[in-house]
Amino acid sequence: MTYLLGIDVGTTRTAAAISRLDGRATDAEMVNLGARSVDVPSVLFMAGDGSVVVGEAAERRAVTDPDRVVREFKRRVGDPTPVVVAGRAWAAEELSARLVRWVTDRVAEREGGPAARIAVTHPAAWGAHKRELLAGALAGQGLAVTFLAEPQAAALHYAGAERVEPGSTIAVYDLGGGTFDAAVVRKADGAFGLLGRPEGIERLGGVDFDQAVFEHVLAGCPGVFEGLDEADPAVLGAVARVRRECTEAKEALSADTEVSIPVLLPGQQSAVRLHRSEFEGLIRERVEETVAALRRAVGSAGLTPEQLSAVLLVGGSSRVPLVAQLVSEQVGRPVAVDADPKNAIAKGAVLALAPPQADAGATGEQTQVATGGFPAAPAPGPRSAPMPPPPPPKGGLAAAAAPLAGAGPKPRTDELPATTGGYGVAAHLPDEPHHGYAEHDYAEDPGERRKPVLLVGAGGVLAALAVVGAMLFWPHGSPTSKANTRFEPSAPTPTSIVDEPPPSALNQPVQDPQRPTQAPRTAPPVTEQPPPVVPPPATTTAPPPTTTTKPPTTTKPPTTTNPPTSPPPSGSPAPSTGD
């Protein structure tokens, strides 16, 4: 897998960080170089066969072969006087290059291949001459690297964890194991550039604080170290253990107020107590030198302490409480302690190699990665008045044309539109997140907007056809009624009785046999009733008044041949009939 590598070659410790490239830059990750820690001591053991042993194994060899071990060679880079190890002269930059070569091989063995790019940090006070010497030594080891000042790397790591606004000016206070660096950086265009002239103290760091604690132990145990055989490996090993105890005591005083340092020598066993106030008294003068160098770096940039955004403390020795106290008092600016001060420079070095991360939404391709592969929706415009929905289709066959809610097969997931209001018009709000699907421009799609209009027009046409059909098939004959029927009492033919339909049946419209009956719906539409057809008035005379007196039944006389008798004249009495 392709990865980037950043290496921090310190005076006392060396660390490395990687960033894997899997399509986008990832966070920096520390590499375990040592058996018990991520970093290793910057110690080399030059074996007789020409091989080089690095780190903890080299320190163990120093007990038996101290003349083959070399330490703190970083301070000697650029010094024309060589470093003699086991009778052989070595240039300090060549020893540093061998250490870098060992780190790259160790990381390649773990990652399964060489790094795509390598960045190596250096003190800010290094000039072009020292950088060229180290670059030539690294080229002799087959390495092509990118150099980066330690304050710049520290600022990059800090900006990766904390938000740093563009144009912010940060003073970097880097107190490491063997050197001190102070520089001012300013963020512009996503990168940090140096301002002014960096200041540094090459022989001041954590090892000097360790030596101060060791001298305190010597003063607390007078005569214990006198008369020791320096050629005895047991004595050398015991002294090395005491020095390690002094280093651990210094680190413990960053959290505790008092420690006890055991002194275990051949034939001698004792302990020395050390309080934090005593330790601060031992190193105060040297720490004040670092604060003075920091103020000079700020002045060389043409700034005053009040113009600084913050003071960033990096380096393992910057965790000493006295450091933050003096910097805050004498500079008068907020002090920010890096979350991982020991490894901040290595992580910042690999972050300097990573490709810049553009803001989300800057390009379509980057936005697709952020939204899961779908094109991003355009930015919403200002909120506008919602579009009123068109009226629903009215009754008749137009209502049957609208599909029922929930009926039919569901669309596929990739066909689902965004949250809509009304009939297909997107209802995005400025404060609502966009969906991950493609947006449709409804304003430019007239076909989609004509669908409701077509439904309403079709409904009107079908309703008109229904009215015309009702008028055509409505009966034109006048209905039979008792009110307009004339009786003829002298008609000899018997009157047939016809059953009249009930009044409720007369008010029912004629059902069209060719028109199917529609199924009932959940929300029945409003049906327009056709106008009633008024039958023409019947031209009949008023019927004669009917009487309730029943006429007497008479027996019809027999038929005779006598001529009819003429009625008597008016005024003459009627003839009497005798029995």
C-alpha cells in the first residue's frame, strides 16, 4: 500500500509517522520503531563488521563496548571535526543519514514496501550549508527526501487538531531532547510560512536537564562514586541505570511534586529525594534563556508579543511546568500545549507531504465521494412562497383517472424523488439537508407540469358528455297522472286498471344500461346533477264534478213496437197512472 513517511531525527530520540494514501489523505499514524515505544534512542552501535545497530539494542551494547557507541551526533552536523567511533572517523551528517536509512528500512519491512515520499525535519536555525551536507549524505544512502523546519511541522500538526484561522500568527517554542528552536509562522493559503529569523540554542534540551538531576544525585551522595573502576562493566552498567533513573525522575516531576531516585552501585545502595521546587531551581536559568530566544524571534518578524495569536509549546521537555509558567509570564500571550508534544513534529512532517484537502463541495468529484457516489444537489436558493397545488379532478370518469393512494408497484429506491410539496415540485428549504439523488429542473420540463391540467380538462369533457347523454336518453312522454286524466262515464268499454309506479320511482333518473357502475371510492367526488327536463303542459279540460250519490238501479223495460209517446205540452198536468 502506498504511504508517505515523515521522520523526526532528534538529538536524543527519533520518531516516524506515516500517512496511507487510499484515494484521500488520512490522519498521521505513528510507527512503532522500538520494542517498548514508538520512538527509539538516537544511539548507534558501530559493529566491527560494518553493520549498524540502532536504538535500544545499541544502548545495551554500550555496557560492554562503550567505545563503539555514539550519541548526540545531531549537534555536530556541519562541524568539520569528525566523530571518532571505534578508531574510525565519521562525519556527523553521515551518522544521521545511517539513522534515517535504518528508519526507512524498518517502516518498509512493516508496510510491505518503500514509501512514496519522505520528509525529514531539521532545526529552524539550520542554514543552507547544513541542509546540503545532510542531503548529500542521504543521497549516498540512496534516499531523496524533502526537508522541513521543525517549527513548521509542529504548526501543521497543531492546525490539524485545532482550528487555526487564515492569517493567524503563531510563535512556536520547541524544546526537545538536545536542542531548542523558536520561530514565528503565519498561516496563508493553507500552509505555514516562516516569518523573520528563527532563533535556536543547539546545546540546550532535555539531556541538559537530566545532567542537572544527575549532578544533584552526586551532591546528595558524596563519596559514593569515588574510587569506582570505570573499566568494570558492572560499574558502567550501574552508572547507566542511575542516569536512567534521573531521566525518569525528571519526567515524573511534571505530574508529581516529589520523587525518590534510587542509587544502586556495586557495594553501595542509597536514594536521593528531589522536590519539584528544587528541580525548577536547577533549570530556571536555562529555561529563561529559551524565553529570551523566543522574544528575539518574535522581534525579528517585526511583531510584538501582543500581535501573536498564541504560543505553541512542542517537544518533550516543554511539558515541564516551569516552561509554560515562564513563557506565559514573560510573553503575555495564551500558551497552547500540543496534545502529543513528543510526536508532533513527526506527524506534522508527514502532513506536509499529504495532498491538500479541498473544502467539501468545491468540485463535483469530491462532493460525490462525500455523498456516497451521487452528484451533489445544487445549493438551495432563498425561500420563496410555496406554489398553490392545482384543484383535484372533479367527479365522473376524471376522478377514475387519478390512481388510488398506495396503489400500484412502488418505485425503485434510486427513482425516489426528494421531499415534495404539491404535485412534483421540490420543496427544499435552505436549512434542510439535500438528498443524495439527482435533482430535476421542473421549471424546464413542461411535460411534468401539464399532467394536472390534462387531468382537469379530461374531467370537464367527460362531465359534459355525461350531461348530453342524460338529455338524449331522458323519456319525452308525459307521465300518467290522476290529475290530468278525463273520465267518460258513457263509454261502454270497461276501464282497465293500470298499476302506476310509485312516486319515488318517477324521480329516479333513467339508468344507462351501457354505462358501467363505478366502484365506491374512499373520497367520492362531487357529482354535478343534470338540469331537470320539464314536460310540456297537457291541454285538457277540467273534469266534471263528481257526486257521491249513487244513481238508482232500474230495470230496463221490454222493447215494444208502439211509437214513442210525445211529451205533454207545457203547463198541462201529467197523466196519472192507475194501478
